[in-house]
Amino acid sequence: MAGPGKSAGFGLSRDQRLTQSSLFLQTYEAGLCRRGRLMTLWIRKQPDTSLRLGVVASRRVGGAVQRNRAKRLLREAWRLNRHRFAGGVDVILSARSDIVRVALDDVVKELLYLGSKTGLLARKEAP
């Protein structure tokens, strides 16, 4: 049973998240980067791992409220579309300042567009 405040099966487990700063740095240094209007997508192929996500929002996005909203939007867009992405990569989604003024649908569209530009989509399902 899920703990208080947790939805069973809907969140990202620990093995589906990037949690160590060294993994973030390795992805930034050796990864492929694609920039969009709402986010920057970094990927690093890791054949020995599953599909893992890291989410970043710097102070350029805004105050704490705006940064938290940006990270929630990115995580939700990822959660809804994770099944479309091929495994074996580390993905970092970095929020850009325009993300706090748009709806979730716009974030999803850009995530799928950037995913198709990097060849991450498992099937041809670009928006």
C-alpha cells in the first residue's frame, strides 16, 4: 500500500530518477543537448540502465513557487509520456523561464518534439 500522499503506480520510483549530482554532471558533459522554448533536454545513452529522469529549474525561471511549478509540469509531462521513450538513457529536463506561463499540453508537445529530434521516441508518435 502507498504511504500518505503517494499514488500507487503513478510516481517515479528511485531507480527511475537521477538522484546523484555526479550523474547530472556526466550527462551534461557527455550528453546530447536539444533546446526548446520551454525546456532543454539532455540525454546520455546508458545501455546498462533503465530510462531515468532528472528535472532541473534554476533561479532564472523565477522564485521558488515558479521553479516548483516548472518542475511539476516537466515531471507530469514525462510521467504521461514515458512509455513513448526508448530505454537505456539518462534524461535531464531543464526548465526555461517561459514554462511558467503555459499549460501542460504545451509542455507535452515540446517534450515529444524534442524527443523526436533526439531519436528517443520508441515509436513515431511526434505531435
